[in-house]
Amino acid sequence: LVMGDRHRLLLILINLISNAKYAMSGPGSDPRTMILRTRIIEGGLLEMSVLDEGGGIAPENLQKIFAHGFTTRKDGHGFGLHSCALAAIEMNGHLTAHSDGPGLGAVFTLRIPLIAVTEPT
């Protein structure tokens, strides 16, 4: 069991999964994969990652991906990833993005402190 802010965690995961799905919805007939990973890393951190085989992120956009109002979508508003980054900070964690470039997919990783809860006996 883990103690945490369910609302903030769901906000982040739903947004990241939705973005990955959108990134993989472009033209092409090749099957694409999304991978969700969860692991505990040393130092007592919970790490959750969403990896996609979508359109990737240009290097210049990686620098501003979490900025308020930044979007690459024609119909986007630029609030989603910004609010996710803030929610991660509010949980004493952080959200990162990595992509090797356009066409090479992306991975978003959330790391938050792990607070174990003992089950009653």
C-alpha cells in the first residue's frame, strides 16, 4: 500500500496516457505501442513512466514542454502538462520528458516520494 494524493496522481497519469494516445494517432499503418511502467527506485521513490511510439518531441520543444500555454497541437491550450508538472511538485516529486527527436517516440516519467503504509493486522 502507498499513501498519496489520488486526485493528483490520476490527473497526471490520465493526461500522460491521453497525450501518448494522441501522439500515436497520426497517419501510418504500423502498429504502435504504449508502455506503462511502475517501479520503486532506491532512495524511496515511486517512478511511473508512460512510453509511446508516437511522433516524438523536437529538442527545442523539450525545453518548454511544461511551460504554461505551450502546445504543439492545433486545438491545444497548453495547460495539461503544465498542470501535471505542478501536481508533481505539490506531491514533492517531479515530472520529466525525454525524446530522441521527431518520429522517435517519447517517455514521460513521474517520480514521487514513496510513503509506505503498513496494513492493519
